[in-house]
Amino acid sequence: MDSAIKKIKGVFFEETTITLGTGHTKKTQHVKNYCRAEQLDDELVQVTYLGNEGQPTGIVIKMSYDEFMSKYTFEPDYKVKTKEERETDKHIALAEKHRSRNEFNSAEWEYNSALKIDPDSIRANFGVGTLYMEMGQVDKAKNVFQKLSQIEAIFEEENKHIFNEFGIELRKANMVEEALANYMKAIEISPGDENLYFNVARLYYDTKDWANALKWIEKSISTNPHSREAKQFESLIRKEMLEQDGARARREDGGDLSRRQASARGSSEMPDAPPRPLSKD
């Protein structure tokens, strides 16, 4: 290979799979091992492994270029987490573990422990908000979602996977205005995401605003013409519009018929008889 092409230098990671537990409790977990890598020559790469705080562990190995490229992936956005961030992540991980076991009270406690460390944590706020929805505590969920909608970081590109789900949760909580505002901000950041347009259409569909529902589902299809789900939804919206138009026409026809019948009855009625004259004494 041309050495001009092979300039390896920076932070990389190797993703490995570890097994935890045994028997029916056995499960696997994906782990990223980070390292700093630097190409020494055309054939060798030096790998220095990093600890949780981003410091070298003292383990340094050399491997061939081909082996390195087959195992490691470049991490351009590598960032060393602070102690507080690691503690927050720990509480959120425990919360999600409890939640998967339907241990809702323990999950709530862990989410709130994370929020004591970082009140603006997107994952912790979103987690506890959706937990409240799952527990049927809609008012609590609404309070959390209201707070979350005011944290601008939720609309950053790195949280793209959350703000679409966030809009869905707002809709489920019947927070229509907040959901619509969330989707509009999300679309500004990710205008090529057809799912956002689809969910705006769904929002209007739920409020029986067929015209706007059709407008937004057409945008979703325009963004991804191969989406079968969007096309099926478009057909459903058009069906609702036809039924609405039919119902309106029937009401108008019924009103015209009633007026014609009233008019016909009026033309066939005998006029009132004149009053009888008073008899003379």
C-alpha cells in the first residue's frame, strides 16, 4: 500500500463482547476499549491503551497495519468523562437495569440520583419521564417533559435518537403543542429524517386535522419514497378525508331536503279562517 494513504494517529476503539452471569442470568454486554494509536512505519502501528479517565494504562503493544485496521475504529469525538459524568452514567445504567426488571421504585430512585448530580442530564430526565408514563403517573411525566423541552442540548445532533422519541412521548402525554414545537426544532436540525415528518403527520391525525396530516405525510414520502409505512398512512388519511367529505355532503343534502319538505308543507296548508263576526244582541 502507498504509505501516503496510511497515516494513523489519534484515538481508536476496539469493541469486544463480554459475558456476565451464568445459566438463566447469563447475558452479554458490548464494551469499548479505547487506545491512542500511531503509525510507526508502513507496516507497524503502536497502540497505547487508555483507562476510564483517558490516561495511559502502561500497556503498549505493536501490531501490523492490517491487523489494526481489522480490529479498531477511529473515534473522532473521543472525550474523557469527568468523575461526575461517570457517576451519572452509573446511576442511569442501574436505573435501566431496575426498569428492565419492572422494579420501578428502584429505577426512579436511580434516575433521581443521577439528576442530583446533573439536573440537565438528557438521558436521566428522559428516562424518568418515560418511567412515569409507564407507571401511569402522567402529571409527573408532564412536569419532567416540560423541563426537558427547555433544555436546548436535547436538540443537539448527538441527541438525535432522543428528540424523536421525546416527541412521541409528548404526544402520548397529550402535550400536543409541546410535541409540535419539539418536532419543528428537530426538523431544523435533521431535515432529512422522514420519521420526524411522519410523526408530525401522526400528531395532526390524532387531532383530526386531516389537511395538515396529509401535508406532512407527503413530506415524509418525499424524503423517503420507499417507505411502505408512510404510504399506508397516507392512504388512511385520504380515507378519513373522503369519509369526512361524504358526511358533510350528507348533512348538506339532509338540510336541503328538510327545507324542501318544510316548504312543501307550507304551500299545501289552508289559510287561517277569518274570525267570526260578533253576533248582535
